[in-house]
Amino acid sequence: MHPPANRGRKVPYAYDTMLYPQRHKVENLFAKLKDWRRIATRYDRCAHTFFSAICIAAAVIFWL
């Protein structure tokens, strides 16, 4: 995994080397959640139903 700053950058910005890989995992989870059409399009009207769909999708993604 590459750090967020480019080598050619004149003024590199600071980042936490321990937190960056965890952030990458979270971003990957959101990318996988967006593969589910129901979640990507916010198909459910009620917030609690939408949250339930997210929980089910996250559980399925976790087990696969």
C-alpha cells in the first residue's frame, strides 16, 4: 500500500502510518457496499430500513 503523498511532491504532508492502512480497509468496505444496488441508490425511504440493509450487506461482505 502506498502512502498518500507522491515522491515528487515539494512539500510532503504528514499522515499517520498506523492509521492509513485501517482507513484503506474502511474505504474498501464502502466500495463493496456500493456494489449493492439497493444501498448505492438509497432505495429505502426510511432511515431504519436503510440502516438495516447496510447491516445485512456488511455482514454478507464480511462472511464472503
